[in-house]
Amino acid sequence: MTAQPDQASEQAGRIIISVDAMGGDAGPGAVVAGLAASAAKNPEIGFILHGPEVRLRKLVAKRRDLNNRVTFRDAPDVVTMDDKPSLVLRNGKNTSMWSALESVRLGEAASAVSCGNTGALMALSMIRLRKLPGVNRPAIAVLYPALAARKFNVMLDVGADVRADAADLLQFALMGASYARNGMGLRRPRIGLLNVGTEEHKGRAELKEAHTLIAQFSDSANFEYVGFVEGSDVTGDAADVIVTDGFTGNVAIKTGEGTAKLISTLLRDAFRHSLLSRLASILAITTIRRLHKRIDPRRVNGGVFLGLNGTVVKSHGGADATGVSSAIKLAFQLAKSGFTDRLAARVASTAEVAQEEATPSAADAAKTVNDKYEG
Amino acid sequence: MTAQPDQASEQAGRIIISVDAMGGDAGPGAVVAGLAASAAKNPEIGFILHGPEVRLRKLVAKRRDLNNRVTFRDAPDVVTMDDKPSLVLRNGKNTSMWSALESVRLGEAASAVSCGNTGALMALSMIRLRKLPGVNRPAIAVLYPALAARKFNVMLDVGADVRADAADLLQFALMGASYARNGMGLRRPRIGLLNVGTEEHKGRAELKEAHTLIAQFSDSANFEYVGFVEGSDVTGDAADVIVTDGFTGNVAIKTGEGTAKLISTLLRDAFRHSLLSRLASILAITTIRRLHKRIDPRRVNGGVFLGLNGTVVKSHGGADATGVSSAIKLAFQLAKSGFTDRLAARVASTAEVAQEEATPSAADAAKTVNDKYEG
């Protein structure tokens, strides 16, 4: 990992994204192709690329769009999809993932992008970048296609974390609201808490507790709390931000994505069924493409880790060049908007407001949050 | 609730389905229309219809197909979607839902169908029909469209029950396997346990425990255990039966259904976009209809309550005549196959096998199951 000031100086004025070239299903070739696509579209962007340097230099050399846009950090090891996060924490110093986060930690890059193992990336991010003051459990937020006018809802946590208590769910609501406000331009986002029904008596104990807690913070944190929402509201217009624990969120979006893929496959089969349907498919091709573009997960690729000192975008493990480019775009936008600083300020000010405005019941809520702050 | 032997005698030789006419979003008119559709297609079927008798008689009189096929049980009260299950248990004696289950309990009908409040229906079913010996936590199983050759996977529990421990998940696996074998003709169903990843170290503690437990029973209970599956496998071909807790299952299928509805809406909009796309849509209409029929939830409408003394089919709250008719068909098929008796035998014999074949570790598993049996 030698510094390369000659190349770095050429990056002056650009927003630098740190990219883990390894660990994705499609290999570093797809990642470099994604870089090239982003570089071609956006002159403001520069990269630090992490992985086996000799191999990466060859891939980058083939892309004219990447000329003088990439600094390399040699990292011989790769975090695989099967690696246990705990093992990566102990032995992962020479991995491209570790190196990619290191550039953010050292301030060389504004944000990081990786297609690798989500659990390891989250564990490394928590240890190396550390949580924002006041955040107990960072979360992964994704954009999910919806009927809403704005076309996407924010959903968090989808990060496969196995539990979230009421105070965690409140923090997800605060972070999700901040993301929706700063990243999507929603002045007063509507927050919904995912449950098995919209009635107040339904659901697990921690959900009922979170229901009360989130409602108490809606004014001070400047969001509208719409109460419990159901799985059908993930694609609906009842809320802009869907709050849930990482286990439920992970299963829900994967089931939804599987359903979309099923329909897409069946639609293709259906259009092959007869001569008439083949003719129809030729005429319908623009229509189908329009639809595909509207809901293509590659175009909103990238879960954002919320609650860390630095922005980390987790791209889909199976992302191709389009997917990687889309994740880079998101990392760029968030870096440019100064999102992390805004989120940090929001979490901090909410804690203050909660203490200042504390009513007897809100005092309990503030205490719960503060216990977490100190933990 | 006076007996009507004159009408009942005309039903001789038919399989009688007990139907709750009330509580669905579309009202009793849709339910009666569903009855008529089923009666027209299936001469072997007869009905006991529960609800406000005068009103129901008027609706039935308009349907020639229902002539001499329906016995009435007057029930003036209705369980609404907002009624708390505990309240229905205490005060629900005069509701159509209670009455519909009573016909199954008394042996007047082979199975019951209701479009009403799921929580209340499950609570009433548990108290009035009682659980099968050996079953701790009944479950709701649904069929979900899949890429699999057979076109549907079984998923359970989707019943919004808030928790399931490892022993409950084992029972879901046993019941799901029995349903797939008897109801879908799969000789040795493949069982998958829903998690946030397929790696053994992932997920909640009870999932890791259930993972070990289910594997131990695969031979004695005659299923293949494929291990952990992910949300994307709900629509895939990795397993025939997806086992999960009722909270996760409920959120997952509602998110999946919401996604399907979103795509359907967007597809319709896309085809309206231009003159060419309108022309394409005219040519594509048969194709789209074919696809729609393939994944139409109304055609596989009906969650089945597994683990009770009697078969109860919960139709979708928003079911129209097609949906109701489909739920009735499922209730009829299960009644005709003697499914409840077979399931009871399977659960009982599995317990025996577990005891007879007990290895040191399987002995613990058998003990866990037996503790539940005695509970």
C-alpha cells in the first residue's frame, strides 16, 4: 500500500470514491467496467481501486475513460461470500474490502463501494469506521420500487442483523427520515413501522413499544409517523420509509425481488408461446423495456450503511457493470451532499431535543436512547 | 341455529363444506357467487352457509346452481377485521365465523371456509376445534407461485403468529411435508428453512437449533431437508416447502404480492404509453392473460390451517367470487383426501419413530417434541 502522490494529484477537485474491486460474483472485470461507465458520465468523480494491483492495472488500462482517474491500492486477499465476519475482522488486514474502508477512514475517499460479503462489510465498517455518536445499531437502507409518485420507498434495516429492539427501531426511523430528507428531498418523510397488520394490538412486544416511541419523536425529528404498515405497503404509498429489523427486511426484499424475477421469466415465456404472441412481443419490446427500466434493481443498486462515520454503499453481490455504476453514483451523490455530517447532526440534535422537551413519557424514551448512547 | 333435516337429507352423498358468508371485504354477495361457481362445476359438493339467514336466503335464491345445495345456519353477528381475537373468543358465540367452525366440530361438515379476520379465525379454530394431539402451534400454509416445475411452493407459517421456537419450526416442517405429500402428490418433499443466508452460521439462535432438529427427522418423516434457504428461494426451485415463523412469512408474502401488483399496474400503464404500445397490448392480451392466470393469487386462494382437528381454509379477506370458489375447491380436495386424518397419523407416527430410533442427539429432539405434545 504505497502512496501514489503523482496520480493522486491529478484527482484534485474530484470527489474520490473508494472501490473494493473484489468479492462480487461477476469479478473485478465487471467492477472496472462499472467504474468506466461512471467516469464517462461524470467528470467530477475519481477512484481509489483496491485489490491485486497488477491484475487491476491491466483491466483499467483497457478502459480509456479511466485514464488518470484511478489510484491503486494493492490488496492481495479477498473476502469471499462464505467468510465469517469474525474471521475477516481478525485476519482480513490484507483484503481489498479492508483496504477500501481504510481509504474512507483516512479521509482519502469520501465514500466506499463494495460488492462483497454483506456481513463482513458491515462488521469491518463498524470496527474500522466506528458508529456515529449515539448510534447503537447501524442499518442498511435500500430503495424499493413503489407505486408512490416518487417511485421508490426507503426500507431499512435489510442487513440481516438478527434482532432489533424498540430503541434500535427508533434509531432506524430517525436515520431513515434523515436519508429520505437529505438523499431524496422529502421535507417531512412519512415513516411506517412494518408489522403483520395495521391494528395497534398486533405484533411483537418490541414493535408495540417502538410504535409508542417513534410517535413521540415525530415532531422533534421532523417526520410524519403513519403507524404500523404491512408487507403490501413496501411497494405502496402509505409511507416513504419502511422501518423493520434486519432479518425481516432481508427476507421481505429478497422475496419481493424473487417475485419480480419470476414474473419477468414467465412474461418472457408467455411471449414465446405462439406466433401471435411473438409478434406482440416485437411490438411490445419498447414497452417492456420501459417497465424493466422503471423497476430494474440494478438502477437503484446499492444499500447504504447508515449510522457510521463515513458512507459505505453495499452493491449487490451479483451486480454487473450497470449495477456497480449505479452504486458508485449513489456513493457520489451522498458524498457530495455531505450526508454523513447531516445525519450525525440529526442524531445528535434529536437526542438534545428529546432531553429538552422531555415529558414524563418522552423522558423514558430519551433515557432509553441515552442508555444506548452511552453503550 | 335450528337443524334443517329436510334440506340436509338432500345433501346425502355430497361432501359438505361449511362456509362463513360474512367478514370478507366484498360481502356475502361475493361469497354466494363463489358457492354458485363451485356448485356449477362440482356435483359432489354441498354447503352449510352461516350468517344472517334472511339476507343469505335471498342471495342464494337468485342462483339456480345453488338450488337444494345449501343448508342455512342463522348467525346474526359478524367478526370484523378489527375485532380482537380475545374478544371474539369471549363474545363471538353468535357470529357466522363461530357457527361455521361449529359445523366442522359437530361433524356436519368436512371442512370450513372463511374470508374473515385471520387472527380471530385461528383463535376460534384452536379453541373450538382444538389442536391435533402432539401439535403445539398450528400454522397457516399457503401456495406461492414459483419457477418450480410444479408451479407452486408451500410456505408456512404465514399466519402472523409472533414467535416460533425451534420445536415449532420442526412441527411446521413435519406438517408442511405432510401437506405437500398428501395435497400435492410429492413423494419426498424438499424442506427448506427460511433464513437471511444459506450458510450454517447465519441467522437467529432458534433457526440454528431448528436446522439441526429438522435434519434429524428427515429420514423418519420421509422428507429431504435442503437446509437454509433465502427469500429469493420462495419463488425458486431449491425447496418445495419453505418453513418460517408466522411473522416473517406474513411480511414476506405480502411484500411479494405487493411487488406482483406493482408490476401488473406498471405493465398496464406501460401498454397505455403510446399508440404502438396500445397496438402491442391488443396483440399481447392473450399472452398477458395467460401469465395472469399462472400467478393469479385468486386461483390458489386459501391458506390452510394445519395442526387442528378439522380442516379450515382461510380465504383472502378481499376475495371475490373466483377467490371464494378457489378456496372452496381447496377445502373440498382436502376433505376428500382425508387430509386431517393423514396429518394426525403422520405427526403421531413421527413421534413414535423419533422415540424408537432415538440416537443420543435425536433423543433430545424427541424429548423437545414430546414436551410439546404433553403441553
